[in-house]
Amino acid sequence: MRTQNSSTAVGRGRFSLRVLLLVVTGFAFLFAYLSYFRSTQASVVYRFLTVESSDLDRLALCLHDVTGSPYKWTDLNNSDLRALLSAGKPAAAEIIQKQASIHNWPMQAETDIGTRAVYLEVNDPRQGEYPAKLPMFETATFNGFLGVRLAGRHLQFRVDAEAGYDRPDDDVEPRDMNHPRDRIQGKLFYKGQAPEHALMFAAPLDDHTHQVVLFTVKE
């Protein structure tokens, strides 16, 4: 009987030691994770541009798909960023240009909308020498989540959002209030190392124009 009790005690001791080792290992992994991934704060600037497709093609960028979206993404080096900004509308004309302080991971809500009046000359002989101008609007929207964190010594960035842009079609001569429009709507998604210079999403707006959303991230 004593032998049986001794065996049971040894078995319980081994079981307790095994549980203790598992708990210690679990805490070690937890502390390693918490020390590797750390919270931080970064300044994120996002802006909306319209760029001629030929200017974008000239950069010969490698674009990556966003599942279920017309947008594609890529990292831009400093040279490509300067070329893109010079090809797009001037900064003062960007319909959205916003700086946000981001300090959460993976999701910190961020939303913005930009609206601007556009006046198109009505091409109608009845208008005479001074044709009337048709008042219309272009609109850009951004709605979703941004996130930043440190992974070791590296800054990581995450975007999960919906972007949209809508403008009157400037290839069609306006004749009445039912003027056709160019529209783009789609998902922006990226998760990985923060771009050194800029992260670009681009989607075709019409046959010769791309709508671009740019992100720059700085600690």
C-alpha cells in the first residue's frame, strides 16, 4: 500500500512540475511578445490626387492587388514620390490632405470628406458669346481605420478603409444638369512595415486618369 501511495505522489509531482513548466513557458512567450510589439505614436498624412495615367505608367511601379477593390498599392521611393506629386494637382488643390496623430494598433478610427465646387462652361449656341457655367461638385471620402506599432525597432503601419472620389466628367461637353460623372469607390488595405517615403493606392478613374491616395508615416 505504501508503494502505491509513493507512486501516486511521484506521479502528482511530475504532473505539477509539467504544469509549472507550461505556465512559465507561456509567460515567457507573453513577455517576449509584449517586449517585441510595443505601442507608439506616429503622424500619418493622407492625401487625394488625380494623376494622368501616362505619368503613373512612366514610373513603372510594381502594383499589388487589394482583394475585391479597384485600388492597387505600392511603396514609393523618394524619387517616385517627388515625380508623382509634381504630376498631380498642386498641394493647394488637393481635395483631401489631412494629418492625423495615430497611437493605436490595429484600429484607430479616421474619417474625412472633401467637397469642392467645379464650374463647367455650357456648350450651347443659345448661350451666345458668354456661355453660362454649370455649377457642380467633386467629392472625396475616406472612412476606416489606421494603426501603428513598433515591432522590435521597426515601425509598422496598417490601413483598412474605404475611399471614394466623384467628379463631373470633363471629357463631355455639358449641356444640362444631367451631366455624367466619373466615380471610383473601393477598399484600401495594407499591413506591414511603415513606408520609408510613401505608400500609394491607385485606381483608374477614366481612360486617361488615375485617382491616387498617398500615405506618409513619421514617428
